[in-house]
Amino acid sequence: MAEAKGYLIDLLTLEKLTFQVNPIDIQDNKSLNVGSTDIPGASHPRVSPGSGGRREISFTLRFFMEDADKTYVRKQIEFLRSLIHPHPSDDYVRHGAPPVQFTFGDLYKLPVYITQVNVKYSQLFNPESLEPEVADAQISMVEISPQIISAADVRSSKAGQISPVEIKFS
């Protein structure tokens, strides 16, 4: 049986990047926005929960040169970087950065925006063209949540399983 691979899909162009190697680890952070009010003479401020904070996911992908395509590593990095740039139309920017579908088995099926791509090219470069042969790309993203997700949804694993076709992007 073939190993399952994670992938990213640009939801405006439907271009897909399948991970050459799955990430070793994934960091998934979710926070709660908390408001506070200072009370004169009180020992502590009053705090109250506000809205949920952003869900931020990050991981590192590794790319290796493929024999058939000496520019493979550079092309993959260029695709990743394109996901943080706007999609232009004929004379103006029609969309900001594209929404992206992040899929990693049954764990993640999320619409996200890529917020950062940090690339480290390793010591291996093609001696004739200086094309990179190995690169690590650290990717950060935020979940696009088109609906309110309750604590019960999270506990029942319904959160994060939103199909991108249900989301309207203008």
C-alpha cells in the first residue's frame, strides 16, 4: 500500500502541491481572546472570554531534487511562495492571497491562508547550474472558519472537516 501524502490546493486555480515527504511534526495552536477590565482597588482585573482566537498551523516540508527535473526544488518553493501573493486580473488585483485547501489524511481537511513561507536551501547545489538540490520550507497558515465551531463540534471531530466547496470566496 502506498504511503498517503499531504497536499495543498490553491482554491482559485486548483493547482495542487503534493508533499514529496510528509512533515515530521505539525504545530497546531488555537487561542481564546480574553478581555480584561481594571477595577480600582481590586487585587486582579476582571476577565471575560471573548471570541476565539486564530487557529495557526505550521510545519516544515523538505524537498529533494528529482533526477528527471533538476529544477524541481525551485519550482516547489516558487509554488509555495505564490500562495502568499495576490491573484491579479487584467488591470488590478482581484483577490488577495488565495484560499488554500490543506489536507493531511483524516487529521486535517481545512481551508487556510498561507501566512508565511521561510526557506532554507541546504549545502547541496547542482555544480553546473547552482539549482538547489535540497530545501526546507517552514510554512505557517491560519484556518479560515466560515462558521462558528462549538466545543461540542471540536470534541466530536467535526471541526476542521469543512469542505472548501461549501465556502464562498469573492
